[in-house]
Amino acid sequence: MFTELNYIIALTCILFVIGLIGVVINRKNIIMILLSIEILLLSVNLNFAALSIYLDDVTGHIFVIFVLTVAAAESAIGLSLITCLYQLKGSIETKPIRKKFNKI
């Protein structure tokens, strides 16, 4: 009934929904938000790779490399901002940040 590609696409859809729910629901912890964004990006990468293999085209693999470099840069910058925030505030919750931006 299902081919291997359908299983992979179903898996990527499930991973994408899990990452999206993690970003939307978990608004208190910055690290969990970053992890959810990484799950989103990795599900898209898996989808690109699977469709690239299925269509016998190298373009999907090139997009995977670009998305992985952007994800690595996003993680490095995000973790450095979290470190600075922890040093300044003593906490990594998003509540003090949201209060600061609501005043602006």
C-alpha cells in the first residue's frame, strides 16, 4: 500500500508537527524553542534528501548542505545569546524578555 517514500514523507510530517508544536506551546524555555526549531529544520532536510534520492537529482542534497550550515550558524548564535542572557539575568526564561519588548 505505502512505498518507502510515503513512509519517509509521513515521518517528516510527524517530525515537522512535533517541532511546530514545540515552538508554539513551549514559550518559556529558550533552549526548548531552539531544539524545536532544529527538529523543524532536520525534518525539512530529511524530506529534501528523500525526494532528491527518489527523483535522482542532486539539487536536494545541495539544499540539505545549505540548510545544515544555516542551522549550525543559528545554533551557535542562539547559544551565545543564551549564555549572555544567563550571565545578565541569571535565568534563561523568555518572560523577562517579553516584558521588556512589551514596553517598547
